[in-house]
Amino acid sequence: MSKQKINLNVNGQSVTAEAEPRELLIHVLREQLEITGPHIGCETTHCGACTVEMDGMSVKSCTIFAVQAQGKEITTIEGLGDPDKLHVLQEKFKEHHGLQCGFCTPGMITRAHRLLEENPNPTEEDVRFGIAGNLCRCTGYQNIVKSVMAAAEEINNPESAT
Amino acid sequence: MSATAESVQERRAALKGLGTSRKRVEDARFTQGKGNYVDDIKLPDMLFGDFVRSQHAHARVKSIDTSAAMELPGVIAVLTAKDLEPLNLHWMPTLAGDKQMVLADGKVLFQGQEIAFVIAEDRYIAADAVDLVKVEFEELPVLVDPFKAELPDAPILREDIADEKEGAHGARRHPNHIFTWEQGDKAATESVLSEADVVAEEMVYYHRTHPCPMETCGSVASMDKVNGKLTLWGTFQAPHVVRTVASLLSGIAEHNIRVVSPDIGGGFGNKVGVYPGYVCSIVASIVTGKPVKWVEDRMENLSATAFARDYWMQGKIAATKDGKITGLWCHTTADHGAFDACADPTKYPAGFMSICTGSYDIPTAYLAVDGIYTNKAPGGVAYRCSFRVTEAAYFIERMIEVLAIKLNMDAAELRAKNFIRKDQFPYQSALGWEYDSGDYHTAWEKALESVGYSKLREEQAQRVEDFKAGKTRKLMGIGLCHFTEIVGAGPVKNCDILGMGMFDSCEIRIHPTGSALARLGTISQGQGHATTFAQILATEIGISADDITIEEGDTDTAPYGLGTYGSRSTPVAGAATAMAGRKIRAKAQMIAAYLLEVHDNDIEWEVDRFVVKGAPEKFKTMKEIAYASYNQAIPGVEPGLEAVSYYDPPNMTYPFGAYVCVMDVDVDTGVSDIRQFYALDDCGTRINPMIIEGQVHGGLTEALAIALGQEIAYDELGNIKTGTLMDFFIPTSWETPNYETDFTETPSPHHPIGAKGVGESPNVGGVPAFSNAINDAFRAFGLTHTHMPHDHWRIWKTANELGLHADS
């Protein structure tokens, strides 16, 4: 099958990839661009381990063709913070034990990031509903919800939050 | 001591040792997307493997035509059983003493069985080629019901062993029968049953399910033909065992095989077994001379690797009129699927099912388990459980409820009346276990008080009245559970897997500047070993946990161990860690005495240093001792500061817990709503309370899944009906409640630090608690027992059958 050239912006960098029209964005990210933060957990859009942002929307990159990302801005977990300055969500997940095996974590944090962009002041119910497309088998979600709530609190009240 | 010196308490706190809710060292890489899981491994010229699988549950394979697939550009090879046969790899031994086809050898025995392995340049080409392989089948009658396995017209599944009267676990009475395993005193139990005031009977089915970790199974094999070395990365909960098995199967000497478990995206028992994909990736790499990756997709994971449970447990429980239990009888029909690939210690073909007397002082008991072949996937792994403890706990906790109904007694009171008392430990159970320690009454009373048990019962009674009066359509269930686990396999004299004794290990190196590296024979899959094992060691050797690196999973560097499952890491490898730490301290004491110019016996250990008795200003810290051990000639003492311990535990550990679940159940929709879940766990000494709490949350959520909807279901033709996450229930954040956690602390008397293990307790105790809540909601309307999973449809059906709907 012939390959098509795709130009896209990933985590602030313009990149070029070549993909067959049927190739999934997650495979291009992971195997060509070596962005291995997003993971593959089901390939049927259920688990959310592959969640990335595409032009300001959370998408499951296992059900987006790479060619659909032509000209788009993609943000993955690798684009949210860096070792010297972690994103507040990354900090809060560490602080509140919001992860165990870590496999769902990149997708979960990426999803939570978009959720807080859209709703900076969520209730617990908002968070639980907003991340329900991302499955976790280890944590029972309780500490994930706590982490996201704590991140929202810190974003809103950087002085008072602990 | 000078005024500015840190206090003992401050120094102890600085160690971040036992009892500290230390933040996890693993999280930096995981939160930044820098974990390294098997599918992240990318090697030059790496090829991809993919399976042709059977769509039939039982069929002869008449022919396999690979020619069209081989013509596809980018396809390197297609392996079938014929290609593996000259290497004697078309079958492989299972962990349970049976054998299993690697690739279909003449017939297929379950839907999804591996038939051919396609090797191609990328995963898309491999998938295309899978579709081009033509397999001609001759369908055979299918056996899905284990109770029909020995009927005259039952198809014979395993023709390869049809005539063998003796299996790995004793006599076989039929070609579809695997083993009968008996424990306890049959005659005495039957006599107790016949003479009892009251006998309650029930068939308790613990349905087939699957561990379904977020990451599926996979491997990357790389055969370096120049050096004759095979490297195998994979999702292995027991990497050393995989190395030994790989060596025995392939004929490659064990020192030429390196097995690496990189980061593992959850295991829950799914990654204990050895799967055809691992074997095929190795063969493919040997054949092609290139690295070969195999990673299963979710449907393959759910349908082919490692189911769990599927136990039909017929129970009888005898008691006096006033509720003192006198005997327990259980006959289990165990559906093992097409090959007996259960992950149990060799001598225990039904795992630790014989812990089914639970937390109760039951003087007489008998258990028999019949293993049966059916046309379903092999497995029988311990899904977040220590070898069938979940089945045992579910059985006894349901039987207690059934007995309470028969006696018209409160189920909490019945439990308390029969608990093994604190003064009876160590307790010898009727089915042969020595429970090391426990204080069940204290935990139980704390749990009941915390939830306001009697008030809940009053509210429930009022709800029943309101329901009968037409004021509400919601019933209320109170699910109780007091479970006892048996974990930490195990004493080598009793427990082995494929002949390998189930000890575990730790090797410690103290560096000259006073930091340390410790390596273990276990492997974390999310439990946070790198965090907690450093804490055990910090307390033992007085070096801050932050200065200790923990490594696991690379067989070239880690000491031999049996891996992580059955909550054995803390009971066994955790003990090895403490014992190796004590060896370090013993040598450090000699060095300190020399440096302080006193006799060994004149100094004592204090948090992070040896202090001269009666002269607290004279001391040597572990850091100073470490430096001296490398840089100072000490007469009679070898340079360096290292130790290794291989720990064979004297007994297993017996964590326990008291759980209460309060649910509202909508009679008309079948929807259940968890109002409250209280979980008290006693895991002995608590190493990291934060991690314990996280383990409990996770285990309870897996229990919720199993009890309320998750199942691997087949139709009568052996088609799997729950092969994707659309059909296989995994709770989301939306239906998962917040849990209340609590604890008591009864240290294990034989474990060096008193720890017992906790990761699996919430699954073991959680399932009965959820299920008992559903059953309890309908108790007032005549329900004795209804089978899991309690999804909305089944709950509705129960209500309907009880006549609770207007039209029913």
C-alpha cells in the first residue's frame, strides 16, 4: 500500500511522517516518531491508554488514522512537562499516589489536562465523568480523582494549595 | 551528644523506612511517559509476529496453506506445528504438569487457539498475511459444560492422552477428566453432616473471568548468532522461571539466555504463564536471525491467555441449632479448558482451595476437586489471588450466609460465634494449614462499629417494610465478609513450580560513599517494589531509602527468584531483603568495633549507626562503615560490604480482613448502587501505608468488576462472547465508589519484619462482600443464593423470579 507524507506538529515541533492511509496515529507516534508515552491497551477505543490531544480535543489515537492528523497540533504526555518543570498534574499524580503500573497514566494525565482546560473548577462528579473514557486496572480511580482535584485546586489557588 | 545533633527520631524519620508513606520512586518516569514497556522496545531490523487463530472451538485441522501469505511482500516466514516439530517445540509443558500445543498439531481445542505464526517486516503486513493463510477445518462436537464431560456421548478432547489413566496429579477416570484432589477426612465429615442439627447446602459458582491488565502480553526475542546468546524481553511475572523453561525447551544453555522483564503494565496473574507467543518469538528469532516482537491485542488477550476461576463449588455446612459450625464439605468441579495450564504449585492442583474453612474454627472438613477438560482457553491463573484463595473465600463466605438464613440468624453474629479465637493461633485447620496469627474478633468488632452495623440493619428492615408498603422500589443489601488469605508461597518443602522451589532472594551492595543497590528475584507490575523494598532495607541497615536503588527483572543481574504473584513478594523476597540487610549489619558491626577499638559486643545498633554501649558520643555511622569497608585494611575481614540471602519461608502468611459493603438495589432496573464500602485489612507490619491503601482501592475495584459484571462467557458452540472491552466489564471512574480503608496490625510471628502481604486481600475479600450485599438485599424475599456476576440483567431477573415485579 502506498504511503502518504504527513506534516504535523507534535509537542510544539513540526515533524513529517510517512504512513499508509490505513495506519493508525498511535502507531505512527510510537513507531516512527518514537513517542512511546501513549500506549496501546485495546485498539477498540475503549481503554484510553492512547489518549492524546489533537487541536485542543482529547482523541484516542488508536482510532484516528495518521493521515487525519495532517496539519494538526498533537500534544502527548511528553509535551505536558519536562523533567525540570513537571506539569502540575504530573506533580499531583505523584503526590497522591494516582498511579501504580503506569500504563494508563500518560493517557489519563493527558485526558485530565484537557478536562481542566475545559473545566478549571470541576466537582468530583465532573472529574469522574470526564475521565470515564480512560480505564485503569490498578488504582480504583480514587487517588486519580484526588490527584486531578488537587491539580485543579493548585491551578486555581496557587498560593493556598498544598 | 551535642545540642545540634539530630535526635534518634529525626534520624529514623530521615531513613524513610518501615511505616512511612514514602512517595514512589517509580512515578517520575511513569508520569512523564518514560516507562519502558515491552512494546516500547525497538531494535534494529526487528520483525513482527502475529498469529493465525482458530475460529472453531473444536475441529480437526485438515490442511494449512501458507502460500498466499508467503507471496505477500514483507512476509519473512510462516511457522506451523510442522516447522516446530523437528525442534520438539510444537508442544510445551504447562505449569500444571500437562502439555499444551504451541501451534495446532492436527486439531484445535478452543476458539482463538494458535495455528500459525506469521513473521513480517511490520505489524500491518503481518496482520494482512494472517488473513491470507488458508486453514481447512473439520468441525467436531464441542464440549463447553464440564458436567457433560463424562457423559457417554461427550466428545473426547485430548486424544493425545486419551488412553493415559494416570495424570500429573493421580488417577484419571475418563479422557476428559484431569485429576481428583482430595483433602481432609471424608468419612468423618459425612458422619458430622448426617448427625448435625442443621445442614445448609448450596451450589456456589465462581464464574470464569480474566485478569485483563491494561498492558496485554508480549515479548521481544533477539538471538545473537555471533555470540550464541538469546535475549528475551517480555511481560513476565517470573523472569527466572521463564529463563529456565526457555533453556529446557530450546536446548540453549541457561547462561546463554538473558530474560528481562521491563516495566510491566499490570499483571494480576495474567503474566505468570508461558504462552505460545513467547515460544514463537524465540523460534522466529532463531530462524530469521533477527529480533522478533510479538504483542497480543486485547481480543487475543481475553480469549487465549490466562482465564481465572471457573469453579463450581457444591457445599454443605453443618451446625448446631445455636449456630456452632461442626463440619464443612465441598465438592468442586473445576473447568480447566483445553489444557491444564493452571499456575499452581506442583503439589496443589487446585491451589490453596483447601483454605476454604476460612476464618472459622471448623473441626471437621472435606474437600474434593475434579479438574475437567472443556473446549475453552487454558489458564486457571490466580487473578490477583494466591492460587484459588479467591474461590475458597467466596465459597465459605457464601456458605456462612446460606447457613445464617437456614438458622434464621444474623450473619455477623454467626461469624463472630465461629471465628478462630486469638488464643488458638498458631491454628491447625481441618484441611491441613497452620494459620500463623490472627485476631479476628477485634477486627470484626472494629468493622461493625465503624459502619454502625446495627443501625444499618434497622434501616434495612425499615426499607423492606417501605418496599412492601409500596413506598420505594429500592432494596438495601449489607454485604459482610471476613476473609483469611494464605499467601507467600512458600516453604520449598511444600511449594515448587516445575520443580523449582519457591524461595526468593535479595542481593545487596553497599557503595563506598554509603548508598546502596539491592536486587531481588521478584518483579514489580505496579506494586511499587522500588519504593517499598528500599524502605525495608533502610530500617535494617540505616541507609536512607532515597539512597537505595532497587533493581528487579533482569536475570543477568538479579539473583534467582520465583517472581511476583500470590502476594509472595513481601512475605518471601521482603524477608530475603531483611535477612540480607542483617548480614550487612553483622559485618558492619565487626568493622565498627575495629574502628572504635572495642569488642564487637561492646557496641549496639541505633537507627543508622553502631554506638559504644554507655558512651553515646562514640559511634560509627553506616556511611562511615561503608567507606572503611572498602578503604581500610581490617584484619580478618574481607574488603567490601555485600550480602545475599535466599529465603525459604518456614510457613505462609495469613493476612485477613473485615469488609462491609452497603448497596441499594433497584428492583425494576436491576441497577445496584454502592453506598458505602468499608475495608479493614490486617496485613501484619505495614511497610508503606500509602501504597497499602492504593493496593486496597485497586483490588476492591477488580473485585467490584468480577462480582458485578465481568465474565468470560461462551455460547454452546464454544464461541467467546466477551472478547472485547465492549463486552468484558471493566469499571470506569464513573461506577467506582470511594472506599473507606482501615486496619489492625497483627504481625506475622515468623516473618523477619512481621509483614504478610496485602495486594490480593481486597480482591479475595471484596468479591464476597459485593456478592453478599446483592444476595442480602433479597434475603427478606426468600432468596438464598444467586450466582455472580450480578449485572443489572441478572439482578432484574432475580427480582422477577422472586415475584417482585408487578407482572411477575
